[in-house]
Amino acid sequence: MAPSFLSFVSLYGIYLRRCLTASGLSSKSIDIDDDTTIHLWSPNPDQKPPHHQQKPALLLLHGFGPSAIWQWRRQVQFFASSFDLYVPDLVFFGGSTTESKERSEVFQAVSMAKLMEKLGVKKYHVMGTSYGGFVAYHMAKLWPDTVEKAVIASSGVNMRKADNTALLERAKVENIEEIMLPETATQIRTLSRLAVSWRFNMVPDFFWNDILNQLYSENRQQKMELLKGITLAVTDDSFKITPLQQDVLILWGDRDQIFPLRMAHELKELLGKKAKLEIIEKASHVPQIEDSAQFNKIVQNFLSG
């Protein structure tokens, strides 16, 4: 592993933390119970003016992969002026950990709800991308009086076993962890090909290895257990999805190869009349990064409408 001062990833991580600090957030860790500690970025009380007017609260839930700051930087910078933002690392990502043996996305949802209760936030919107969308769905379902609106982005909560098989075929691998928990430069190249519409053909191996060492090496066993612990995945044509009581925005890139666009249309029907689908053209699995301006505009209109 290269020293941190030679690591582009380490240097960019410093930049990301400075961006969140400049947006009025501060880093903290909170024990939500005897077993679980959650790290998050949340409004810095020292930077609030004396007569601070309460803003609506927005909880951002990241996907599988790097911690929250790597996935939400452009949303933090855009939404911080209009919302009190809460940007946690999900359990076993970043600085969040637990002694519990629970590994389901429902456990993640319960942990995030406990976190918001500890912070004294009584009502909030929730936005989740990919794996974070699974968590956001459960939060909206379990706490309809607390979660006001839900944004589910690039998240195949309606995933069937056949969808998982098709993803493995597109990636030309045998196991899902080869995609979601890459260990080699070849594997992370495959992930980037599936997840991002941009192409990185000229990126050298040492750069990919830096990403692997800095962002994918911690808690690998626990993250494998999280993948296996997802409860929404079904083995036949039935679904465990039920309509939500809240207004729901479904956001998808039209080139998503992790969860193809067909799944977005299907999810809209499953979530009921209060669900709205918006498609971002020329974007893949991370439209909040690939076309952040369009992504942010759509979310802003939905949350303030």
C-alpha cells in the first residue's frame, strides 16, 4: 500500500471532508444502543446563527461501496442551504460498527431510525441510493409517521433471483461479491463498467489498487454477510414489496446495468399510486454523481413540492 501522502484516494478524501465541513456539517460518532455505533456528518451547531430557523431534515443513505462522503458530496453541497442534512455511514461502512449478529437491511433501517431519534429529529425525508434505497424503503414502511417523503434511487428493492443471475452474466462472474466487493483491479474495472456510464480504459492498475486498498479493504467478511442478509430478494415471481403511505420518488439512470431500467418501471407499479418515476438520460447506476445537476433539481422539486 502506498503511503497516504502518495495516495490520490487519501488526498481526495481530505478534499471531501473539507467540502462537507464547508457545507456546515461536522463529523461525529454516536452510540445508538449498547451494541452499535454510527458515524455520521450532521449540522454543526457551532455554525448555526443565533436565530436559526428550523429547516426540514433530510437523511442520505449511501449504497454498497465506499462510505457516505464518497457518494453524496454533490448532494450535500446543493441541499445544505435548504435542509438540515444527516449523512451517516451504514453499519460496517466507514466508521459505523456493531457487535450485533444482525445483518439484514431491516437492521440497518432500525439503526438509522434509532440514530435519528437519538439526534432528536422527529420528522425527516429519507433518500437512499442502491443498497441505501433498500434501507430507505424499510424506514418509510416501518415509520410512516416519521418519514415524510422517500427518494429511492437506482435501487432494485424488487430484485428477483433471476435479476441477480442476469447481473452475474452481464459481469461475467460467478458470485455477487466479485462485483460488489472487488479485490482485484480487474474486478473493480468490471464494477465501474456496470455502475458508471463514463469509461476508464486508460486508468492504470496502481490507481485501481489504491481505490481497493483505501475504500474496499475493511470489514469484508461483515459486508459479505450483509449481501447475504438482504431480506427483500425473492426466489420466484412473488414480491415482498408493499405500497408506501408516503409520496415516493423513484430515480433511475437509463443506462443502469446493475439494476436495469425495467426494474424501475416495475417498482413504480409495486409502490402504488403515490410513487413517481423520473429517468435521467445517459446515466448509469450513480446518477447523483454522473449528472448531479439534473439529479439534484429533480429531488429538490419533489421534496419542496
